[in-house]
Amino acid sequence: MLKKIAIFGVGLIGGSFALALKRAGAVGQVVGVSRTAATLERAKELGIIDVASTSVAEALEGADLVLVAAPVAQTGKILASIAPHLRPGTVVTDAGSTKCDVVAAAREALGEKISQFVPGHPIAGAELSGPDAALADLYVGKKVVLTALPENTEADIECVAGAWRQCGALIHRLSAEQHDSVFAAVSHLPHLLAFGLVDDIARKPHADLLFQYAASGFRDFTRIAGSSPEMWRDISLANQTALLRELDDYMAQLERMRAMLAAGDGAALETVYANAQRARHAWSKTIETAEKPAPRGGN
């Protein structure tokens, strides 16, 4: 039971974390901190937070756990505001989609208190944002990756892991470097591609006609282009090196496929399509198994 948690950023990610812990009866009080008073007021109206605070000192007073659930570019500034008020016994974590940059920012901001920061990344979300998008069951059966630091104690890591388990999540552990390499390929690149495709079509002189006939395939491929531009700008720049590497590999793949198409090589194209189909089906079965609702209660 967490007596008090403080959440910096009470939108989809932070708000869902609060709602899930409340539903599980795992937290006594939730204090929300945000850049805008209207966001805090809405979160309070929705029952996401119990206290809306504009004071970092007040928010951290007596807190067992602090979650930073803001765009990654804001993480360093938020941690710097937390540092003077961070007392022994309070554990800080984040929900950022990149980890190497977050760890570097945390080391600079927290200094000798770095052992109290346990980096994390919930692998869940939606294209909507803000407190109204928060869902109590968002994390059920979803992975949360912890990229623990050498300075972290197992007790502090378990504090963070335990909170996420109360939300129904499955805990995985990677290094920060492994995390950023993996997610550049399977998350950051797909978002870049979806945004790029929709932007390309929107700029064409006959965009209205194209969108008129876009159907389920286009909808499914581009769903994530409805996500927050600010957030994905920050993620793209934060993981620039790994994302550029994956983008270069993908562009090379497109060049190969373009050559197949230009040569009328149907057999080569079918080979690519068939391999992709097999891999997609195998992945889907794995996901269906892994994302079955996690059992509640017990260990």
C-alpha cells in the first residue's frame, strides 16, 4: 500500500497509472502536478487525483513514489525541480519512451540522489491524450520495462515494479541502451513512418480525393499518426542515433523493393510479402498469449 504518490503529468499515462492504483486499492492519496491549472482541475473532476498541486515541495512531502509522466524533453527540468525536495525513502520513476537521455538528465539533475531514480517505460498508450483519455485498465497485460541503474537498491526497484504490477502490468528489465535500440525499431520508426505518410498525402494537391477513398488499410497503418506531435518530436530527437540507424535500414529495404517492382520481379516481391506475413502472424500469436489479463492479487 502506497500512502501517497505524486504524478507529474496527469494525462493518458499518468492518469491511467493513478486510476489503476486506485481501483486496486493500492494507494491512499494521489497528488497531481501539471503545467496547466485546467488540466489539474479536469483530473480532479474525473477522480484521477485527490489533490491538485502547484508546489513541488508540497507534492513530494511524505510521498512514497513519484512518477514523471511528461514528454521526455521535460524530464530533466522536472527532475531538477524535484531534487531539492527529494527526501530519503521517496522513490522516483518515469514513463519516458527513451531511456539513455532520461538517465543522463537524471544524473545531472539528481546528483548524489540518483539512486532514488528507477527509470521505466510502460509499453501501452493510445493516440488520445489528456486526463479524459485515462483508463484504469490501460496497463492490464501490458509490459513495463525497467532500466534499473547500478545505484538502485532492489527494494526501490521492487517498489516501482510492485506499483506497476498492481496496475496489471508485466515487468521486464533491459539496460537503457538495449531499450533504446529495441524501441527505435518497433515503436519510434513506425511512428515516424505513419506521420510521414499522412503528411505526404495531406500536402498533395488532390489530398481531399485521396482521403475520401482511404479505407481500413490506411486507417490501420496510420492510426498512430493521431498521437501527440510534441511527444513524438521529443522521442525522435531523444533517440536520434538509434532511430537514424533503423531509418537507414528501412530505406535500404525500400530501395530493394523498388528495384523488384521496377524490374517486374513478382517472385521477389512475393517472397518479401510471404516472409512478412509469416512473421506478422507469429508475432500476433505471441502478443495474444502475452497480453492475456494478468491475475490480480497474490504474487
